[in-house]
Amino acid sequence: MDDALTHPIGPAEAQVLVLHIAAHQRALGLSDVAFVKRYPDLSSARTWRTRLIPGTWEEVRLNRWVPALRRVMAAIAAEPTPPAPVDPSAKFNRHLAEAERAAAEGDFDVATAHLAAAKRGLSRLEKELSDPIPF
């Protein structure tokens, strides 16, 4: 059996595993229910949210949960690496460049349309960045 699955169990290791798993959940943008469906070793959304994330280790059996958390981490490690995030300002900058080009050519309707699209994109980006992390 793999040594990583058999070494001693402790609350410090459990907390580190939970922190890594919770970071993965945030990166995926999944709700607790969807995340637990994806990783059934986490048991239930209620247990994940109210016992494991806060680290209330006196309420759970570490000899059961640490191996389950290790299995979840192994499953996460086995997943393909997600693509690098796209710079959200790239599309905004493209619209500005197209608006400038269209204005230089005298096509003001196209320039106005690109400026409106850039404004909508900027508004969406500002809203997305101002929303608190749903955690």
C-alpha cells in the first residue's frame, strides 16, 4: 500500500488537506452540493461546510476522514490541469482597438458599437470583481 495513505493521522494534516480541497472548490466555482457530488468521499454538503471546513475535529473521526480527504486530494491530483485563465481585459482592449480603428476610418456606427460592447464588458468585470467570494 502507498506510504502516503498509511502514515499517521492528525488534525494538522486534516486541516491542510481541507484547505487545499476548499481552494480547489473555489477555483472550480462549485457549490457545496455540486462539489460533494463530484467528490463523494466528502459525504455530504452539510458535513463538508459545518464540520470539515471549520476544522471541528472533535466532532468527526479523524481515522475515517483523513483517508477520505487523502482520496479526494488524489482524485484532484489525477484531474487534468485546467487551462490558464484568460485575461479578462483582453476582450475589453480588443473592443477599444476596434473602436479606434473604425473611428479612424470614419465608420462611427461601428466605433460606437465597439465602445458600447467595451462598456458592457467593463461593467460585467467590475461586478464580478466586486462580488465577495461565495465562501
